[in-house]
Amino acid sequence: MKILIVDDFSTMRRIIKNLLRDLGYNNTAEADDGSTALPQLLSGSFDFLITDWNMPNMAGIDLLKAVRADAKLKDMPVLMVTAEAKRDQIVEAAQAGVNGYIIKPFTADTLREKIDKVFERINAGG
Amino acid sequence: MQSPEIAQKESAMRARQLEKAKQLVIHMEAGDDEAANRLIEEMGRMHESLLFEELGKLTRDLHEALNAFRLDSRLSEITKNDIPDAKERLNYVVAMTEQSAHRTLNAVEESLPMAESIARQARELSEAWQRFRHRELSAEEFRLLAQEVGEFLERTGGEGESIRRNLSDVLMAQDFQDLTGQVIRRVIHLVQDVEENLVGLVRISGERLAVPEPKRKEPREDGDGKGSGPAVPNTSDGGDVISGQDGVDDLLSSLGF
């Protein structure tokens, strides 16, 4: 399981990376913006994307839309981890096809729960 | 600094004044005092009228500049809403960083004594263990050692878990850097906005004639998809914000998630 962590704050990337390691996911890579994440996704063999929303060049929502629009990436599970908490934004992310939405600040338990749920649903859906 | 318009007027006036002065000399040489006096008065009035014209223009410009300033609602909006907003945001940063520091310190204060006592007891047990290896322990002493080792292992297991939990808490407490960083960036954005508008104001008062188009910056979060960072209480973020993970989960499940 190879996971890409996208956030413009390196501290948050480290937190998520450490939490994932705790959960047994050791194969992770990082990107600091949607614009740098997309080429990585296209060239790497990632299984899962965890992304922030508010980033300087390409926002997480646009990254999500780009992933869903790409023939090769469209089925990749995407978990949004963000401080953006407006109703419209959550609805927009849901409509764009996000698989999970976590509000910062979050707990280790929430991350575990949402990741489990994402894979549960994927496995159930075949 | 004079505008070309004023310079032109002044040179025209100088030509007229020269004309009058020549006439004045003619009148005075002819001994026509009455005509000479009238000419002197006229020359004075010419100068006054130009002065009044200039003064009138200045007053108009000032009036227009003041109106332009009043119309520039961005600056008044900044003072009325954005500055108090920014104060709340910075207060939020202070509160968040304080909370994170305490969370970290609590975890450290709880973990340090545990780590210290584990290390101390391990040293004591190690000494006894050495004596056992050198066959210096009596049967009674060995029974005691075995019991102590058992207790130590049990305690280390529990406290090791506590320390792991505390370190994990320290890890999570570092999320303040992301959250406060986003808020501080927003305040920096505002400060830049204030700066630009103040420069505009200086330009208005510096250049009487050219009134710059007032800067009107739309709030950043509106529609550019980049997001606006964490919602801060008592600020303009009040709107349609979902509170906490449970609220998000409820909303998503209402959308069929």
C-alpha cells in the first residue's frame, strides 16, 4: 500500500506520516502542493491519496477533480484532511467524489477510523 | 512643481503685464497720473485673479480627493471589520499555541518520571543480576530478585504504553503549526492589503490631479477554490461552518455517504 500525503505544511505531513506508520502503513511519499502531487501520482504507483484543501498553487479540491478526471487515477481512493469546514466545501468535495473528509484538528483514532472505512467500502464494492 | 497649464497662464500674464508696464511708462512720461494709477491697480488685480483661480482649483481637487477617499470603502471596511477580525485571529493563534505547548508539556511531565524510574530500577536490577551471574546470591536473595524482575517487567509494559501514548499526544499537538500558520498567512494578506490602500491614500494626497482607482480586493476565500483556513470564532468565519468531525460525518451521511 503506497500512500501520497499532500499538505503545504511539512509539520502536518510528518504528523500524518507518523500516524500512518503507527497504523502499519510504512510506504508513504509527500508533496507540498496539488501541482507537485499530480505529476507524482501520474508517474508513481500510488494506491491512496491523503490531501489538504488550502494550498498555495493547486488546492486539494482541484487535485481531487484532476484525479477523478484522469483515466488512470480516477478510481484512487482520496481522503481529505483539512481545516476547511464550510458546508458548501464539504458538499463540493463529496460531489467531486471524495472518499472521506477529516476536519483538522483531528485525532489519531479519527484517521484510523476513516481509513478503515474507505477500504471497507472499496472492498465491499469490489 | 507647476503644471504646464499654470506656466502657460503665467507667461500669458507676463506678456500682458509687460504690455501694461510699457503703457504705464508712456502715461507717466506724459504726466497722466490718473491713467497711470488706474494701470497700476489693474496690474495688481491681474495677479490676484490668477491666485484666486489657482486657490479655487486647489479647493476643488482637495474636495474631490476627500470624496474619493470616502468612496474607497475598502479602507473603512478594513478598519471596521478586518482589523478587529485580524485581532481575533491572532488571539486564536495565541490560544492555539498555548494549548499545544501545555499539551506537550503535560505529556512530557507525565512521561519523564516514568522514564526516570524505569531507568533507575533497571540499573538496580542489573546490579543484582550481575551478582546472580557471579553466583553471589543466596537462595532467599534470588527469590526476591525473581519477584522484583517480574514486577519490573509488568510495570515497564504498562508505563511503556503510557509513554508511547504521551509521545503520540506530543506528535498530535504539533498540528498547531499548520492551523495557526494558515491563520497567520491570512493576517499577512490583510497587512499587505492595508499597505496597498495606505500607499493609495498617500498617492491621493500627493498628486492633486490624479486620483487613483481605489483598490478593491475581494475576500480571498470567495470562489477561488483555495480555501480559507481554519474557522476562527468571533470573526467573519461565523457563516455556514460545520463544527467538528461529527458535524462533517452527519452532513456526509445525509448526502448518502
